Amino acid sequence: MVDDEAPARERLARLLMPLVEAGRIQVVGEATDGEEAVGVISDGGIDLAFLDVQMPGLDGFAVLERLPPETRPAVVFVTAFDQHALRAFDVAAVDYLVKPVEQERLVEAVSRVERLGAGEDGRSREERLADLLDYLDRPRGEQAAAPAEGYLKQLTVPGRDRLLVVSVDDLLAAEIQEGITRLYTLGHADGGRAGVQRHLVGYALEALESRLDPSAFMRVHRAALVQIGHIREMVPWFSGRYKLVLSGGHEVIASRARSRELRDRRSL
């Protein structure tokens, strides 16, 4: 198990205990960062690594790059967010678990490793990736009623030494990345694409969504909300999904279900 957060390692160890007691796996070590992980895994004797993505120093992908092919175990990535899923499959990860890890999904991941070891998993990469994306595309609940105070017209976001007032009309998208809600707006260029500004805010995506007009904004993924009027292109992507190109060039991948809904919603 490789994770820089002790509570995450402890929770994963608890979830793995039934598998340990059943004799299906044996926990042989832990690592608290990427450098330590490289050392532990390079010593050999490890068949499966549960590997966090975001860690100080070497991230999970850098760990794999450091490992000689002959010492590289089967890998199940365990991370708080799902934006790295495609890259995980590019490096031949067996599975990709999103925190908080569910017991059923953890057992399923171990079962996949066992089937691969026995040569019994004949699914293609595309089939496995489609299954993963279906799992990650969790539908949102019903849209809440309009708040009594009305929908937001402006947002206040932190600047370097001041608070900035942003018109909701300029809001392109709101996304959860690495546990942080990020707003992408038209206007100043500050760390993003030209013409697009990125703001880090402290409120949850659900709280923001509840204050935005649902006729103008749509949750296109469980971790992404976009303003429909700023969609400039809908590019066919993987397994029935669309890549949405917004004003200023910002891109968001819509889930399969939301892609269908969005296509119908924008059709004449």
C-alpha cells in the first residue's frame, strides 16, 4: 500500500482484512511516498501494489516509470479523484479505485488481479476502460428547486491580495480536481489557457450548483459543471461520450449519460 496519508492507509488495511483472513492476499509492506515506494517495490516479492496518484515528490505514475519492468507488480491505483483514469489504463493498471474506496469495488479489483494472474480475464483494454468509465459516471440527483434568494448573478473568488467579483455569465465550468473546486472563467489569463482564468474556491460543487440556474448550467460529469451557452464544440470521444470544447478552448469530458442528454438538449 502506497499513500502519503496515514488514515487512508489504515482504512485500506481494514478493508483488505477480510481478504487477508481468507488467504487471498498478504499485506507485506507500506510506503508513505513515491521514493519509498520505489525502494520497497524494487526489492521484489510484491505481486500487487495499491498505489496513490497524488503524492509529494514522485506521484504514482512516476513511481511506475522508475521501476524496472521485471520488478513491476500488478497495480491498482487508489486516488481521491477520477481525472487520471485514462492515464492509469495507458500504463496498464489493473483497476482504478476512487476514494472513499467501497468494499465491493476493492474485492472486485483483487478478483481482477487474480483472474489476470490465472489468465482468465480475456477482456480488451477498451472493454475494461468502458466498465470503469460506467462506474465513474454516477448520475446526480434531481435538480433542487430554485433558492428563495434567487440564482447567483455574480461570484466572489479569492485573488492574490483581494477578492474578485466574477459575473456568472463568464463562468465556463466548475470542476473538482484533486479535492479542490476550481472555477474556469473568461477574462484574465492566470495559470490557464489564454483568455481563461482559473480560480480555486473553498465551497463544494454541489453548493455552487444549487445556486446556479439549471436552464443555463448542466452537470456533465459527477465532478464537472458547465455553462451550456459556452459550449463551442462537441467532439465524439470514447464509448459514446463527448469532449466539450468551451469558449476560450477549455475542455471537459462529459459522461456517457450526460452526453446523450446534452445532445438531445441542444438538438433542434
